[in-house]
Amino acid sequence: MSFLAELKQRRVVRVAMVYLVVAWVAIQAASIALPAFEAPAWTLRVVILLFALGLPLALLLAWALDLTSDGVKVATGKVGNKRMAGICVGLVVLALGWYFHGQPAFRNGRSATAERSVAVLPFVNLSGNPANDYFSDGLAETTLDMLAQVPDLKVIARSSSFAFKGRPTDMREIGKQLGAAHLLEGSVQQVGGTVRITVQLVRAKDGAQVWSKRYDRRLTDVFLIQDEIAGSVVDALALELPESTHKRLVRKRTDSVAAFDAYLKGIALLPRRDVPEMRRALVHLEHAIRIDPTFARAYVGAHDALFLLDIYGNITEAERRTGQAYLERALQLSPDLGEAQVARGASLEGANDLEGAEAAYRRGLALAPGYATGWQRFAELLSYRMGRYDEALQYFDQARALDPLSPIIRSTHAFALGQAGRLDEALAEINQLIVDEPNMARSYSNRSAIHTARGDLVSALRDYQRVDRIAPDAFGLRVKRCYTLLDFGALDAADACLRPLAARVPDQPGIRFAQARLSALRGDWNAARALVARLPDGIGDEDVAAIAMRMGNPAALLAIQRRQHPHWFDVQPIGVYAPDVYAALDAGNALFLSGDHARGEALLRAAMATVAKRPYAAFNGGRAWTQVQGNEHLGNREEALRALQHGVDAGYFQGIADLDCDPLLADLRKDPRYDRTMAPGRAKATAQIEAARAAGLL
């Protein structure tokens, strides 16, 4: 009997026909149902793949069970078994080949982001008035923002795509530098109450035009033009949008052109992180809010301006409350605005609710996956606050893919490399960034942290000189010079560093903390407590409690830490992050001193284990002298001295002054081996201070 006749006899052909009919009906139903439930675009492909893989299985079963007219019987030893197996293997290969060929990652050998990616270049201002640049830039930026909401579309962020403004760069080179397959460019000519906007979508690899259009409209129609542009780009890239995403894409930011105008002026002043410019940005954004009190994005922008000013400059407690009110209003108006959820994450992070912050960041990025700043802030949370260094670097990679030229993202990424202990990589990256962007104060501040970790005080102070010249109002950056001097034990120089800053902004939290640390290093714990206690509610609570414990009141610290970190007090403590290890050591010691030896020992050992394999000097969350303190609190004097020796032998000498002043280590310092062991480290610190003085840096 021929193989074809045997297929018919076993009813394999009939099974195949029935299966295909059922699969076709099911796939049609899925194509309708899945978009209704806002399922991702890839889910329909998976459904089709499963049905395709099911076909060879159905054929094999029909062949093996021998579905003849005489009933079902198991077939064995047939000549056509190998042929049937070959057919089924071929069908499986075809199904998998179809599926993966349809994935952007495999199509034409390009990555998914390269196939469906776009950079929106700044629109050229043809109005003849440079003062209107903000308007043409704003149109491009808000179009970019709309496109960033499209699933499976990589949209390059403003700070990278706008880096080419006014530069006659070849389209192919721009696409290569930005990692974008398509470029959207345009021009804007504003005359009175009318506007002419010309846009075109260009394929980066060859400069070919994919789509273009000209709009001659009234200025009041600018929102409709943006909707049309974004929709046309989505259509040109053959992207399918769920209905809810389409609605969010074309949703108006505001119905007021004046509010929109003020908003554009404000956000244009934020990217450089210049303190005076951020102050002016806040004025514009608050003006937009007054014009349209329902403009959610303006509230987020105003909150972000205050958030950044708090980091880089100085704000009052009233302004801090205002920023929080702006955020709450934005969330009321638009809870599904990704940028608002990211801002909420930053707020929760500031309140030490790290798990809540992580959840808010994740929600914000799910709503706005193209928001590069969101990925950056989330990565900073994981690195700086939670000690999840390797995971954080992955999210920094995502931020850099979306905004490859952003100096802020590049700088914070280098800082995160340093936190992960990869100091050589961090230094190489920050050096290149400074070559590319020589007037970015944050980069010099971050590089100085690398120099400090490497024990190079001279290089660190030279970088701080650049910070002082570039950004005299960036008190949040300038005070770090004072902290560096404290790390090296240069107390008088640190005092001289702090006095002029404190005279200008006495209530800046970073300056107040530095003053308190200086008082503690000089042995004046009463002054240290008074300085920290004057900070606003919620800021410095842990520091006040830590000082109180050193003054004989461990109960105050336990009350704070039980509220801030309840999981630390479990029989098996969890959630001891590397950046919090000193606080955990204090809490463990407080338990010990209070008589709860079992929980105290468990927490002390958990804290030490968290950083046991970390580099000694890795910014926030390094090993430093933690093993010395933890073992001394546990009563393991020999282990404490051994850890001290290991640190000195490894070349670590920063923070010796902190060990010298801590009342909780008084008995350790009485051991004659303490001073003998520390002598080489003290000599290195002294040599660095003298070198800085000789270089005229002190």
C-alpha cells in the first residue's frame, strides 16, 4: 500500500482538515477577544503558534492510533512510520520558523528596538524669532511623548534626540548614534494666530522618506495636529494599538493653548539641571497650572522641578509640601499617567517606603515604558537605596537605550558602576562623559566620589573646584566636598568648607547633616543632636535616634527602626540592604543593649553578611568598617581586630575619624592593638591631606 493510501486509510487527512477548521475558528475568535482585553500584540502570535504545533501532534496521534473504519487500534511496525515522523518534524520546524521570523529580534538580523524605533528630532523654527524655539521644540517633545506610550515602539528620549539641534549631521549617522531605525523631523512657522507644520518620517539607514505631510492650521488646532502626526507615524510603522492605548495616545494634555505654551517653556528648562533655570522652569509650570488647574502634566512638571531643586539646590519646607501637593493633584487628575506614578515612586522613596516605591516605579514604567527618566530613577532606587547593584545596572541599560546621549543618565550610570565596585569602569565612563559634556556639574561630583573611593583626595578636591565654578547654587552637590574632607579626617578643612555654605542656606538638609557629623567627630554629641533635630519632620529621624543611642538611649532608636524596618526584628531578619547596613548594626546593638540578645545577634550577623563580600570603598553600601563594628558589638574582640587589620591591609583608610569618635567603640579603642593596627591607615590619610594642602586645595 502506498504511503498516501495509508494516510487516507488511517483518516489522517480527515483529522488534519477537521483540525484546521477548528483552529481557524479559534484563532478568529482570539483575534477579536484578545484586543478587547488589551492583551499584548505578541499573545495572538503565541495562540497561532500553539495551534500550529498542535497540528503535527494531532497527525501523529491519528497515525499511531490507526483510526480506520474498523475502529481505533494502535498501529505498530508500519513502513511509513519514519515518513510520518519526518513530516511532523518538518511541520514543527516550519511553525517555529514562522514564529521567530515574525519576531522583530530575528527579522533581517536586527534587534526588536532597531526595527520599531524612532527618534523625534527638534522641529526647526522658521518663524524668524529665536524666542519661539521653545514652541517648535515643545511640539516635537510632546509628539515624542505621545509616541512613547505606544507598546513595542522604542522612542529615543528628548535629551538624546535634541542633542543634534542646529548640527548639520547626516541622517544615517544620527540613526546610528541614537540606535533608531526611523527619524521624525519637521519645521514650524508661526505667524500670528496661524501655524504651518511640515513633518516627515525618514528611514535612517538610507535617508529614504517613509511619510510626509504639511499642516496649515490655526494655532488653536495644535493639539489636533499632534494627534494626527503621532497617529500617522504609528500607521507608517505598521503598529497595531489596543483601543485603550489609542485613546491615551490622542488624549489632550490641556484644552488651553496658553497653558500648553507655559508648560513647554517650563519643561525646556529642566534637562540641564541648572539651579537658576530650574527655578525659572517652576515659574512657568506653576503658571500653566493657574491657567488650567486640570492640566495633570503641568502638576507633574512642577513637582519634578521642586524634586530636582531639593537635590541640587535648596527648597523650603513650605515648597516641599507644595511639591507633594502637586503630585497628589496629578494623581487625582490622571492616575494612569506613567510619569505621575514614577514621581510617586520618588516620593515614597524619600519617605523610606522602598517596597512601595518599587511598586510605584514598576507601575509607572508599565504605563510609560518609553520614559527614560523613569528607568533611571528606578535603577537609582535599586542601586543607591536597596543595594541590588547588578539588577540596577540592567535598568540603567534600558534608560541608556532610550536616551543614549543623556549626560544625566550617563553620569548616574557611571556612579552606579562605582557602587557595584567596578571603579575602573566607572572612572573610564565618567572621563569620557566629561570630554563630551565638560560643563555638567553632576559629572564632576560623581567623579570625585570615585576618586574618594580610590583614596585620591587631591583629584577629588580638584573636581569639586569645577563643581563650585560651574554650579555655585548647586548646594546639594557642593556640600559633598565637605563630606569628602570628613571621610579623610580633615576636620578643620571640613569646617571651613561648611561655614560659607551654611551661611547661605542654613536649612539645607545635606549641609545640616554634614555639620552634625563634624560635631560628632569632634566629640560634641549634644551639638550633633541639636543640628539634626532642627530638620523638618520625617527628615533625619534615624540620625536623631542613632545619636540618642550613643548618648545612652537605645530605646529611641528601636522605636524608630521598628517603624521604618519592621522585618529587621523578625527572628530571621530580612530586608537588610547594603546602604542601610550601619542603621541595621545600630539596631542590632540596641537590641543587644536592651537584653534581646537573640534578635540582636541575628540582626548584627545579617547586617555584616550583607556587605561581607562588598568592596571596602564602594560609595554607599561598601564594606568599610562594618565587620569591625558588628563583631565588637557581639563581643568578638579578636574578630573585630582581625577585620580592622584586613581593612588596613586592603588599603582602606577612609572613615577612621568615625571609628575614633564613636562611644559604642570606646572599649575597642582602649585595646593597645587598635592604634598599632590603624597606624598605616592614619599615615595614608595624613599624606593625602598634606598633598591637598601642598596643591593649594585646602
